[in-house]
Amino acid sequence: MNLRKVILFFFALSLAGCSNWIYRINIPQGNFIEQKEVDKLRIRMTKEQVLYVLGTPMAENAFDKSKWHYLYMMKTGEGNKFRKELVIHFENDALKEISGDFEKHEDFDTPLDG
């Protein structure tokens, strides 16, 4: 009877080791934005210009149309999580400020028109 328990234990142990062989996919969600795209943003850009550069935002506040959220999340097959956020602030439908996980370009405060 003890031999049967030992064999069953080693069989169960070998099956537990097989779980690392299963391929798990990466799951990306949201707007993938790179720093080079954020570097194209300039103060006083219109909403249409921002849409052209960054695409449609992940979320718009229904009560505050002056703020757009670009959010990107990635969950890897190994269980690691990665998250980046960019918040665009408008004033009178013109780009006023950016905040989040990206750096503001040194020319951000120079409008496109001069």
C-alpha cells in the first residue's frame, strides 16, 4: 500500500511540473502610445490635431469634456503587469497641459503657429 502512495505522489508531482509548459498569451488593452508621439504635441493644438497624433482616447469624462485619458495596460503570460497613462487637458478646446507617465517635450510650450 505504501508503494502505491509513493507512486501516486511522484505522478502528481510530475503533473504539477507540466503547468510551466503551457503557453499563455500577452493581453494588451487600450491605446499604445510611444514617447515619440507625445513629443509631437504642442500647446494650443486643437482636439482634431490631438486626435490625428494620438488617435481616439481610451476614456472621455462625460461630465468634463476638457480631459482625455489615454491608457495602455499589458498583462504578460508570465503574470507581469505593465501600465502607462497619458492625460490630455484642454481649455477652450485647445491643448493646455499633459500629465501622466510620459515626459513633456522641451518644445511643448511653443505653439505650432509660431
